[in-house]
Amino acid sequence: MKKICFVMGAALFLAAQGAPLYAEPSAEALRQTIRDHVAGQEKARGAFTVVDGRTGEPRRLQFVRVHERVGKTGDYYYSCTDMKDVKTNEMLDLDFDVEDRNGTLNVVDVRIHKDDGIPRYTYGVDDKRVQVFTIDLRPAQEGSSLSGKAAFIEMEEGLRISAVVTGASPGKHGFHVHEKGACGDSGNAAGGHFNPDGMSHGDLMKDGFGQAHAGDLGNIEIGPDGKGTFEKIIPGLTLKEGKYGVVGRSLILHEREDDFSQPTGNAGARIACGVIE
């Protein structure tokens, strides 16, 4: 409240001196600044490109839309923009930071925020960016076009696990954390389900550690287009060291639905794997 009063007091003082009052830019003005920035680069360079912070490689992108929501962190306003990678057809979510300098709006930074809905970072309580722990899910068998990504975020409620899978057969597929951090031998090198308590197989979200393996995440449902998403917050799991730490283990996607039968849900072969490291 003190900060707001100080700003208002400063504005009234400036007004008394004949200076114009500061006006916050409208949401539409911020969105239009982003559209103009993209269009300007397309005109000047023939395409809009952004350097991927992970690989250091430029990515050529096609504009889709600017999100309705705008906000402010620190000195900059921001909004997210959906862009399509021309080469891979992957949908990216980009953050555009916009600076307001004496009423003139300019884009000062552009970052890839999400890959197909999987975040690369989030914001902490102090509005500073926090990197999100992400892994790739790769085919466990040769000749498969299946791919995916998973993200892990420590939260007060537990470990948030988000995943997106493409190129899989429609229907439900078992999704588990396995005990070893290896994907060789068609995924079999990952060993069995992560099960530090020696429990029977179950549904971890429903049954808890007392009646399920710590790696029993359930299923991902794949749609007719071969794409599916997963998002759950698992109380007790963590990226930190300890009994229920998942770092150094593997995330496995199975060929069939986990029906929660014993001993491991009858989910069949391992079709994708990613080491959590």
C-alpha cells in the first residue's frame, strides 16, 4: 500500500508542476506492440526467428496469436504468444517483454516459455524466473516416431509432473517412474517400478505410498491424433535427495493401459523412456 501511495503522490506532484500524468499502456497496445515487432522482423528478414536458449540454434517461427492476458514483472510488461516452428510444426509459447519508455512501447526480450505446453520456467513469489526441470521422452524401440517431453516442478503441495506425448496409438497408456536411470534394452534397463516401500502396485494419487508403488503415476490418454497430455501434483514425491526422490530414475510410457492389476498393471512393453537427470 505504501508503494501505491508513493506513486500516486509523485504523480500528483508532477501534475502540480504541469507535467503529464503517467498512464499505464492498455492491454491492446501491448499486444499490438508484439504483433508489430513480429511483422517488422518478418518484413526485414523474411521470417521471424528466435534463438533457442537450450540449443543456441535459431528457430524460424510462424505467428499464430497473442494471448489475451498481459502482466508486469519488474520493469517490463509481458504477454505470451503462440508460435509454430516452421520446420518441426511444434507449437511454442513465447514470452515477450515490453518496455514503456515515456509512453513509447518496445519489445526488449523474447524467450521460449513452453514447448508444446511443457514449461521451461515458471515464476517464483518474487516474480523472478525459476527454471523448470525438463526431460525428453524418446522411443524405446527402433523405427518408432513417438516423442515427448516431461517437466517437473517442486511445489508446496508436492511434485508437479507435466508431460506431452505425440506419435502414440490412441487410448490409455501406463505411465510410471522406474527405479533405474537407464533406457537401454528397449527400456528394460530402467528396471521395475520405483518402489522404495516394497508395496503392491496401485494408483499413487488415490492410494498413497502405503498402498502403491512410489512410481505408480497411472495413465496418459492419447487422442485420435496421437497426442496426449499428463498433469498431476504428487504429494511426497520430490526432486531432492531422499526416500521419494525421483532424480536418477526413469520415466516410462507403456504400450497398453495400466489396469492396476498385480503385479504391475498389465501395461505391456515399454515404448518410450526418459532419464530424470
